[in-house]
Amino acid sequence: MGILEKISEIEAEMARTQKNKATSGHLGLLKARLAKLRRELMTPKGGGGGTGEGFDVAKTGDARVGFVGFPSVGKSTLLSNLAGVYSEVAAYEFTTLTTVPGVIRYKGAKIQLLDLPGIIEGAKDGKGRGRQVIAVARTCSLILIVLDVLKPLHHKKIIERELEGFGIRLNKKPPNISFRKKEKGGVNLTATCAQSQLDLDTVKTILSEYKIHNADITLRSDSSADDLIDVIEGNRAYIPCIFVLNKIDQISIVELDVIYKIPHCVPISAHHKWNFDDLLEKMWEYLSLVRIYTKPKGQLPDYEAPVVLKCGQSSVEDFCTNLHKAIMKEFKYALVWGSSVKHTPQKVGKEHLLDDEDVIQIVKK
């Protein structure tokens, strides 16, 4: 029996099984088996499938945004109009009906846009191309799911299910679970808060499917079997996502008001270039980028070309390494102007975390 048949059998059994306390262990076991089979689909044995031309687009710029959606929802129009309107460098390399890249500059950052084709067709069936498209989607800093405003929810569910099946978690944080394998001592489960779904038996059942019989597990939030499986698998990609509802020129103002209440959603018209400012602002917010301006000694800061870092990876050391690895060897201290310091300029060390639009001057030994 092939992997796909096994997957559909398990999915059918899960659909038949009633959800209650008595069946939670069995459902956990089925979910673990399903996760293992999905992993086999993603990384086939023998390395088959090839890379496929046009999918391996070199990463450029400060962030990468992938457009996902069904055919003819307006992804290509959105890409060409966004990159055409807001681009200094309209760097298109049109590959053979595969990934189409474009680049925009926004608030001083260079953002790479990728139009990913046919992530739906065949992706879930493990067909080679589907796998490659998913692999590119996993490298994105942000995913834009482009939907037709006339049938958004149906398509949204299908796409979310496809991406979830391949280990991409949209708008979620990694589960607050610590998991450590050990040589002996059995399974040790500690929960720092009340658990509504997981108990020791369910945890042991899931671990046994992975042939793990000795481990320390700490649950720091109310966790599900899926959360535990994600932590054990360890290959999940947690990516922010915006749902872009295109073709709003075809609906009424009343319908538009309703759409605006959907979380993580921006309505636009790619064809008429409506609401692009709102979309770009939301993209900027979800990318969580930090711009740092450099100030050479005795000169004004350079506000034209900021160094762009990711939020949470914006220490003075990260900044120096981004410029050149050798800088840290000669680093003495840094002078910082901006919201991350109490008084300006302030002398800081390499661990200091920089805020968006701080100005920095490096002082060498």
C-alpha cells in the first residue's frame, strides 16, 4: 500500500472516531502516524523528485514574501502592479511557468516577492512539483494567501489544510513545550498549568509511535496532541500570513465592511491598484523588520540605506555581523541614538537590543 493510501485510511479512521476522553490516546496515535507519513511525502527516500527548474530562486533582499493561491485569483497582476508601482528595481527573471520573482523597496527595506504557482495542484499528493513549491514557501518570511473575494472561505480552508499538511503553521507561535530525550528513567511529564487534552497516557502513546520510551516533557500552556507532535517532529515552519481578498471592485460596500472584520485580512483590487497602501503597511507590520541607520564618526547618519534586521535578532552584535564578520574582532563599544536607549547618545555593548530606526556608531579598539 502506498503512502497516499495509508494517509487516506488514517484520515478516514480519524473522521469515524468520536472525540472524547477514552479515545484521546488512540487519536493521538493516529495523528502521530499521519505526521510521520506526511514527513515521508515531504522528504522521499532515495532523494527522488529532483529540484525542478525555476523553483530555486536565489534569496535576495531583507525579507521574502510568497504569494500562494489558486490559478486566476490575480497573483500575477498583484505582483506586477506592486513591483511596478513601488519598485526601484523591477528585477523580473521570468522562469518557465514556475516561480516568478519581483523586488520592491519599502521603508528602506528591499523585499523579494515570489509568485508561487500551483501550490494546490498535486502538492498534497506528493507530486514532485508540489513538493518543490512547498519547499520554497517554507523559506518565506511572510505568506500572502491571495483569495477571490467571491469565494474566499472555501478556498482559504483548502489552502490552509494543504500548508498545514506540509508542516507550515500560519500565524502561530511554536508550542510552549520543552522536550528532551534521555537514556533511561521512562517518560516524565510536568504541566505548569491545567491540561484539557493531554495526559500521561496520551503522551506515552504518541511517544511510543516514535519509539521514544525515555523523555522529559514540560507543558507550559494548554497543549494538544498536534502541538506535542509538532515539537517531536521538530521541522515545522511558523510563518506569519495575510489573507489578501482580491477583486473587491466586484462587491458592495456593505460586504466590504464585513470582510474588514476578518482577522489577518486585507481586501484589495489588484487590477485597479486599490488599497495597496494598506496591504504594504500590513506586510511591514507582519514582517517585523528593524531598520538601523549607520553614523560614521563626525558625519550625519545615512538615512538612505538602513541595515535591516529581523525583530528579536537585532542586537549590536547582529548588526555588526550583518555588515562584516570581522567587525566584532575590533569592537570596543557602540554609541546609539533612538528609542532603545534612555539618553542619547548612549554607550552600549554588543548585547544591547536595537529598536526600529535607531542610529548607531561603532567605536573600534
